[in-house]
Amino acid sequence: MKIVQLITHMNEIGGAQVHVRDLSKQLAMDGHPVTIISGGDEIIADGLLIEEVTYMHSKFLIRKISFIKDFLAFLEIRKKLKLIKPDIVAIHSSKAGIIGRIACWSLRIPSVFTAHGWAFTEGVEKKKQRLYLSIEKWVGKLSMKVITVCDQDRNLALRHQVLPSEKIITVHNGVMDSKNTSLEKGNREVVKILMVARFEKPKQQLELLEALLHIKHLNWQMIFVGDGSLKRASAQFVQENYLGHKVTFLGSHSNVAGLLSDADLFVLTSAWEGLPLSILEAMLHSLPIIASNVGGVKEAVRDTENGFLIRNNLSELLSILIENELLRKNMGEKSREIYEASFTFEKMYTKTISTYRNLIVSGENG
């Protein structure tokens, strides 16, 4: 199969970008020629480049809605697809998802759109919800197949009548097993809490810091990994509340797997999500999870089994796991068990490539 992966940008590492990278790498290793077309800045972020894959840049494909640039992006992507002549185009992220599906429809090229969380999901501002819902309903008529990364997102699309059920398939996110030999973490006094996320609007790091302030007397060390526009506000909160000795900001980090291996607890306080890869990576490292009950999170974090879902009680949940080492250990082991059963990269890859093949065959027969 000759495959194009189309995504709005590859400028920074996020769930969709890591998904495209890992999927493309495995496809190339299995002998499928892969081209990644991305917009945004022309520079590809460190950690997202793959030697075996061809990269092409779309200068007009940007995140913000711009009717002129969006139309030019459509023409540009259409031209690139005519040149490449792929057997299938796999499309990721909202903006690329709209433009890419229209371009593929116009060229009669089989395509599949992976929704890494809908832009009309609960938690997103209402005006944006309404806009993207109306767009998705329209472009849904041109869609051959849509992959949702969790059942919650599939049900959300069906409830809003975005697509008929036969056009939607759930393929749960999966991550490659990068687990190192477990470090001996028992009997150390300070509990290491880790959050890996961009400092942007949906992630709500300040909510976590406010919860930790209420339990500052307990023995914990908070480690934030990630950069973004809201990082300064979090750093200011830490300074103003004299938490500098307990909170560390690492910025972007090249060895997240090592940090996960050394952590005791993983936290994610998002306002909305699809099915976050960061949680799955924490689970493969046998960590207990505290996370917001949004999107498909509850499909991975089973409340009271391998962690807790937040219900306006974040400080209380943090206290429970900080003070109970045995509970952390038992929940962490359950996380690893759930990961192996449902969220491995191999399971995701097998279902995804099967979807590609079925679409190509139906396209040829159609």
C-alpha cells in the first residue's frame, strides 16, 4: 500500500503527532511507502522525524480558520495527492480532517479520518462546538470511514448525528511498550507525581497546583513535563505560594519513559480529551492514575481499580495515594494489566491496517 498521512502540523509533540509517527514508522518497516504531509511551520519537531518516511510541507494548512488559506490548502493538498497517487490517505486533526476529506472525495481517493477527540466535545467553548459540529455534519457526508480513538467519541458522534454508525469504527489508542526495568521505589519518603502535557488551555495545570497547595504538608514532589503559553502562569503561582522546593518544571524532555519509570503517580487534569496517549504510557509503566473524567479517559482509568477519576475532589485523591504506598503499588499493577489487555500498539496497528485494506478494496469495487 502507498499511504499518505495528513496532519495539521508536526511542529510540536502531541498525541496525534506521536500516533502518526509511530504508525508511519511501523508501516514503513512493513514495506509500505509512507508520505507525511503536514502544515504549520516547515520544521518538524525533534522526536517526530523518521528516516524511512517522506515528508512534504503544506504552507497554507494552518490551525486557525481562514477561508482564503483553507481554500489554498485544499488546492495545494489536492495537487500533492495527484502527484503521489496514494492507495489511501489517513487524515488526523480537525483542520486537516476537513480539508483532507474534501480533497480525497474530489479525487476519488480512499480516505480515513482519525478523530483524536472531537472539537465539539463537552468542555470546548460553545461557539467553537457549534461551528465544528455543523462543519463535521457537512463533511461527514463525504467521509468514507472515521476512526474514533475511544467509544466515548464514537457515541458522541452518533448522538449528534454526525455520521451513520456504519461509517464509524472505534480503534482504541495504543502505545509502544518502552518500559525499562522497574526501579526500586519502595520506602522512599517523597512521592514523585508526574504530569506530561502541554501548558495550554485544556490541560489545567493550575487546577493541580491549587489542589497540591491544600496538601503542601505531605511529602510529595511535583514534576511537570511540557511547554506552552500558560506555563508562565503556573510558574508564577508556584513562586507566589512558596512551592518552589516541591515543584519542578522540566519543559520538553527527551526521556519521558525514564521519568515515568521513576515516578510514583501520574496525574492529568484536562478539561477535554479523546483518549490521551500520556495516560496509556503511564499505565504501561505500572503507575496509578488520577485523571479528569472526560472523553475516553474512563475506558483506560477504571475508577478505584487502577486509579481515580476526579469529581471535584482532587486534593483528597492525591492525599489517598500519596499516603498509601500499597494502594499505589496495587493500582499500578492493575494499570499494567489493563494496558497489556487493551492498549498495546500492536492491537491498535492491526485494527488500523485492516481498516486501510478494507477501504482500498471497497474503493476498487466501488
